[in-house]
Amino acid sequence: MLTTEFEFTLPRGLVDEERVVHRHGVMRLATAKDEIVVQKDRRTHESPAYGTLVMFSQVIIKLGNLSQITPELLENLFSFDLSYLREFYDRINQQGNVQIPVICPSCNHKFRQELILSGEL
């Protein structure tokens, strides 16, 4: 079965206008349509780096209790969290899974564990 949605936890979290910190979210796999949305966005033409925020606003389907994820909202991400999301996005879209099989060295129990991404606290 193909997994298309992946949970993540931001290292620091996005602070909203009411000073609420949102750390837990869900990102889905990107589609060709998402790429088209990024290419058509005028802000991306003015600043290619803005395309990252536009893409994340398309593929992040949940972040804390926020009802809508917009590029403007994501402008408030700490740079550490933005780097984390870039790596997470690349991992799920290029490699397909962020969980690895693990065996407990003490009891030989087999389970799957989320791969710790660089920079995660």
C-alpha cells in the first residue's frame, strides 16, 4: 500500500499571531499540480526561494490546530524549522519513506522507527 501522508514534528515550531506554537503536522506527497501552482505563483517569479513556501503551503495538510496553511503564514517559520521541512519534503518525495526497520539489541523485537533527520531536536 502506498503511503501518501507523513507526520512530522518541527524542532521549534511555528508561532502564530496569538503566540501559540504549532509543532505537529502532516505532509502529503507532492503532485505535478503542486509544481504547476508553484510555477504560476507570481511571488516565485520575483523571488525563486519563495517557491519553497508556496510548495509547503500546498503539501502541508495539517500543522497544529491551524485551519489553513498559507505561504504568508509559513514566512514566520524559524529558519531551523524551514531547513527541517526541506529535508523532510525531499526525503518523502524522493525516497518514499522516513521510517526504517529496527531491531532492539536487548530483546530482538522488530519494529519501525522514524528516521531522525539532521537538525532534529
